[in-house]
Amino acid sequence: MADRNARLATLMQEGDFSHKSLARAVVAAAARSGEDITCDHTYVSRWLKGAIPRGNMPQFIADAIGQKLGRRLTLDDIGMGDAAVSSVQPDLGLEFADKTEAAAKTVIDLWRADLAEAEVLVKAQPDSAAWNTASLRWIVAPPDGELTRAGNRAIGMVDVEMIRSTADAFSMLDGKFGGGHARRALIQYLHTDVRPMLDGKYSDDVGKQLYSAVAEALLLAGWMSYDSGLHGFAQRYFIQALRMTQAAGDRLLGGSILSAMSHQATFLGRYHDAATLARAAYTGPAGVLGPTMSAQFRAMEARALARLGDERRCDLALVEAERKLSQRTPDSDPPYIAYFDEVELAAEIGHCFRDLGRSAEAAERGAGSIFGDGLNNRSDFFATMVQAEAYINQGEIGRGCEIAKTALQLGEGLKSARCVQYVREFRERVSPAIRGAAEFRTFMEEARTYRLWQQCDLTP
């Protein structure tokens, strides 16, 4: 038997609703949405006993009560959050909404569906059309109106700082242990703590900062989902983060989100999409783009071009990335892009040269791509695997195998589907001749004891 819906009962008492008056208000809310429904006091009795109605009825209940109370209510507020999960549509989160309110509702629905592990989204794969539509709309959409809200809870800059500081802590965990380590905890925080802030009371200035901070947190949620192999959720978080930057008027952060989309597209083999997204990243905020962001966006374009085999344009993009990065100053770019430095660029160059078959250059340029600080373990793993492959392809099998073993040791503490994929690709690209070498056979025996190597055997 379902548990009694105490939240609905409390809201009915607050709004001075009887069973009959709530039923009438729900019918009226449905009519405002263009639907003709049947509802009477017996329906309300069943809801209070814990029944969750089908279709759009939960939203009509929330709208009806919210209108009388003078605030927007979610399905969680009325004790019917499970209804949103059971009715999740495959396209949830793929739309770049026209209105800010619709974007906020979509984000809340995504968090709820994620925590409930809604199967339709867990198994979803990215949609190229959604990438293209979102990036185009972000570039051409006019500015949103004011973000002033008149909710019950006052939200100030200290709340915005809480979101940013909490996201920073999760970002540190992500880099050290992989996206699979604390991804769910981040989503739970966003759903439990940040969701009420979006419905709070704040000025336009605070609202813009709030939406920008939420966009940063959504960007991190996208990265962690991508790293966990949940590509459908990742794409949706990236798109909604982009929409939040539109509301906040934060063009620079929007460019960083498009760059992240490009990174994911390259990983998934959507190379033309990846190149287009990277170009949109630096085209959209072009007038205010700083040197570090310019360098990072060009590097993402180079990664896609390398995979396409476009050597000339890849080289040009890398030269431009190096030129731009050399112009950075301590205050030339937003704090969130400060991570992209000479070490990060060296790693991107190493990836590009590996993909172009220029192993000697990959080994040389990638030599400076290791942090070795214990905080960027995943980045160090990626760069080390690229180095290992570069040396093996040059015929230095012993050295390459030693470097690969170092990478596998780094991977022991990483929960990352991307890391597993790097190992899988490394195994697939080793030629039969190298597999037959004594040094590689010895390495294989040792490699089988490492977690990431074992996961390659367990996952398709």
C-alpha cells in the first residue's frame, strides 16, 4: 500500500483547500493548458492516500495549488516526484528552451530522473541534431529578460558562492578519482540543495550569478556523466548548462560548454560534429574571448581534425592554440579555465600527433603533459597511455610497456569509463607483430592484474 501523501496534505492545509475545491482548481489548471479532464473529491482522497495519477495530472495539481499559494511548485513539492520519473520522455533535456522557467523545470526533471536511474535516459545515446540546434540557438538567441523572482526563500550571493565552492570540491574529486566516484552525490546535492534556490527570491543581479553558478555545476555534471559512460545524460546536462548561460548572459561560460560538447563528440567518433561545436565555442563569444579560452577551444578543434585525418588544418589549429596560450596573464580569463595550461596543451598535442600517426612527435610533445601531483590522476592516465602507444609505435616496445604499466597503476584509483576505453583502444591498436614480442608478452601477464585491464574483459 502506498504511503500517505503528507506533503500534499500540508499544502492543501496551507492553501485552505477542501477536497472539492482542489478538484475544481485542478480542472481549471488543466483547462488553462488546453486539456479537458474529469476530477472530483474522490480523486483527491486517493492522492492523499498515496496514489499518483497518470499523464499530466500531477503537473495540474502542482499548478493549481501553486497558483493559490503564489509560488511555483514542483512534483516533489506535492509528493509526486515519482510521477515525473515514470513519465520521462526520451527527448527530456535535449531542447534549448525558449523561456528560462522551462529550462529550470527541465533541469529539475533531469536531476530527478537521474537519481531514479530512468532507463530511457541511462541507455540514451547523444543526438547530433540536438548538439547542432542548441549551439545555433545559443549563438543567435536574443538576451533573456530579467531573472528577478519573488519566491519565499531569499537567495543572495552567499548562496551562489556555496554552489561554486561545492562544485569546486566535486571537481577535485572528479579529477583525482574519476567521474564515477562522486557523480551521484553531485546530482543529489543539486537536486536537494540547489533546486529550492532556483525557486527562491532574488534580484536580477543575483539571479544571473545564480544561473551562471548552476551552469558551471551542470557543466561538471555533464563531464562526470560523460566520464562515467552515461552519454545521454551528459549531452542533456551540457545542453541545459548552455541554456543557463543564455539566461545569465555568460557568453564565455557558454563557449566552455560547447567545447565540452566537442570533446564528447570526438570521443564518440562524431568528428564532424566535434569540429563544428569547437568552432561555435570560439565564434559565439569571440568579442570577449581571452587567450586561455581561445587556446582551449582551438585545441578541441585540433583534436577533431586529427581524428578526421586533416593534418594541415590540425597543425594550424595547434599553432594558434600555442600562440594564444602564450598571451595569457593571471587575470585574462575566468577562474574556471585556469586549469588549461602548458601541461594540458601538451596533452592535447600528444593526442593529436598520435591520431595523425606522428609517433615521434607525440612522444616528444607529450613529454610535458604529466602533472604528477596526485590531484590530476585521470589527466595523467590519459597522457601516459598516449605516451605508451607513441613509444611502442616507434619500436621502443620495452619503454612503451613500462609507461603503459605506469598508466595502469594510476588507473587503480579511477572510476572512469573513459579510462577503460583508452585501455581497450590501446589493446586493439597493438599490431600482431608487437603482440608477439617477448617484452609485450611479459607486459600482458602483468597487465592482467590491473583493474582497468580486467574491466576491458568484462565490458563490451
